[in-house]
Amino acid sequence: MKWSRYIIHADLNHCYAQIEEMKEPWLRNIPMAVGGDEEKRHGIILAKNDLARKYGIKTAETLRDAYRKCPDLYIVNPHYADYVYYTEQVKDIYREYTDKVESFGLDEAWIDISASTSLFDDPIELARKIQMRVYEEVGLTASMGISYNKIFAKLGSDMDKHRGFTVISPDNYRSMIYGLPVEDLLYVGKATKIRLNRLGIYTIGDLAEYPPALLKRTLGKNGAMIAMFARGYDTSDVKYTGHKRDVKSISNGVTAVRDLTTVDDVRMVFWVLAEAVASRCKDSDLVGDVICIGLRDSKLHCFSRQKKIEEATDLAATIFDAAMNLFARCVPISAGCLAISFRSVTIAISGLRKRADYIEYDLFDETSEKLKERDLEIAIDKIRDKYGHDKACRLVTKLDGELTDFDPKEDHQIHPESWF
């Protein structure tokens, strides 16, 4: 049976850890993980090798928890430039066969080879060839799923994380996936899983058989959508190489070297984050009018608050003021001390649009002063780009140099993009 489309989802196995092993082969013989700086409290597991996996070490858990499971665990600090370099080499191989290669983070991509079937007799064998070339030419292993839609292709690559190769066809998908836990389906997260379980939905098969109208009533339009996904109804296209989704928000956050216990602590860290968010807005010629703060306390409880400001902005001072206003409204403060101490904080801006389409120049309002402020911030960014982030700092951030010794713009990581 000929399929309507042939879509591969390729996932480099434990990507960061595998690249470190490729650079230093002796790391393959010990339990190893790529993680942040524990002393600076960026201490989470980003990737782990197979030997570390055997100890039950999981991505995103703290280094402290990982060491409890494996005291001899060897931690490698991340080298993001290397990860970008090698994953682009891999994607260059994909692009030799099609102009439809859609990245899903650094280590994953959908590859639509439907149009390539006129040049290659067997699309399944073509997928195997691509997988082999990645290993032989770059030295990295990848798991691949091939199916007739993106959702099932992704599910296939997830089914075997050790250089797996899984084919999910219109004929076999029920037997292949209906017995899998419902949370294995893309975009069924923890909260959605709980709500589905309450409805008696535990497997992908249960989800496929549940009336979509009832799901929509309970979970909204996304409920109906995931039910369609479970049945194989996904017609979304693989985006062309170079396609860029519209940016929905820009954010930067940090896990502080110590808990934030005073307003001054928050003020210092918020300035560094606000400047990074504002600088990234300017880099993209974007302004936004919704400011959001995310807070995680010392007990790892998380919450967020947001507000819409009067005018869209890309100015650090405006973003900072809005963030501090939000913070003061949601956190009890007494004599400059916080009732709750915080481990990590984030500032985000959304409601984005192109600056050139939004800014209206009016000589009788504050625009001229804002333009001067913007020019000053651009000049500071240029100094930092040329000489380093620490070469131009606001005095308020120097009250505790250890607390503000980070560059959120430079450290900003690349994560998978949202599906919707």
C-alpha cells in the first residue's frame, strides 16, 4: 500500500552526551551526564549516557539527586557551540534529500521525503540510508520513526532510543501504538494526562476511541485535536528549510547562586534579565506589551504573573519597572525582606509585533526621551558584544557581583519549539 506521505522524525540519541562522548571516547566507559554548574546552582541534568541511564538518572533532575543515585557520576559542563555545529552537520545530510526539513530543537527534526520517492524506489530504505549516513559521516547515532504523518513519526522515534528504526503505517498503527500510555502522544503533558485519566483514558487506544465531542467539552479544542492525532488524522506540513515561526515571546531566567531573600536581591537580578530581554527584542526589531514574571521558591513551588502595559516597548527600564511592579503585588514584603525566598526567576515579554509597524513619532510626547534611552541601551549592547557583558554594568547590579555574575543573553539555550 502506498502512503499519502512519507515523513521521518529523526532524534539524535542523548545528543549532548553523545557529542561529548564523540569528542572524548573514554567518557563512554563511565556513567556520565552533561549538566550545569552546581556551584552556581545551574545544576540540572541536560543529557546522560547509557551507563548513567542504568542508575535511573533522568533529564532535568538536579545534580544533587543524580549524585544520590550514582555517587561516581561524571559531570561535563555543556558546550553549546559544539552541539550547534554537529547537529547542523547532521541536518545538512537531511537537506541533501529534501527541502522540507523542520527542526524541533537542536537534536530533532522532521524530514518529508514524499517528493523524493520519484528518485528513490523505497522510502523506507531511504530513511535507513539517511540514518546510516549520519552515523558513518558525523559519528552520531539517531533513532528514526517513519510514518505518514508527523505525530506518528515522532512517536516512532520515541519508541526506541537506542538507534531505533520504527515504521508506523496506515495498516499497522493500531497494533503498534494503541497499547502505549496516552502520555507518549506528543503534547499530552502531565496535566493533560491527569485529566484524561479521570475520564478513564489511559492508553492512546482509549483516546482514539473516546468521542471527540466529549473531549472537546472537557478539554476544549485541544482535547478534540489530540483525539484526532490518536486516530492518525494529522495533515500538518513539514516546514521548508529556513522557515521561521513567528516569535510569540522572548524570555530569560536564571537559577541564582543563592536564594533571593530581599527586594534588593530581586532588583539586581531583574535588571540583568530585563536588559537581556530588551536586547533580544532589539536584535529582532520587536516590541511587546505584555510583561510576565515567573518565580520558583526555595521549595521548588512555581507560579507566574503578567500584566499588559500601555505601550509596546523594547526598553529595559520599562520591562524592569513592570516586572518589579508585578513582583511587589504578589509577594509579601516587610522592611525590604521577602516573606518567601526564591531560587529562580524569569522575565518574559509577549504581545510582540514589529517595531517599525508600531512606533509612531510624536514630538509633543515622551518619544524623544525614549529614543535617547533606546540609543543608550544599543550603545551598551555594542560595548558588551565587543568587549564582554561585564564591561558595561548598571551600578545597582554591582551591589552583589556574585549574584549578578551571569549573562542571560549569551547563556540562552535553544529548546524545542512549540507545536501549535
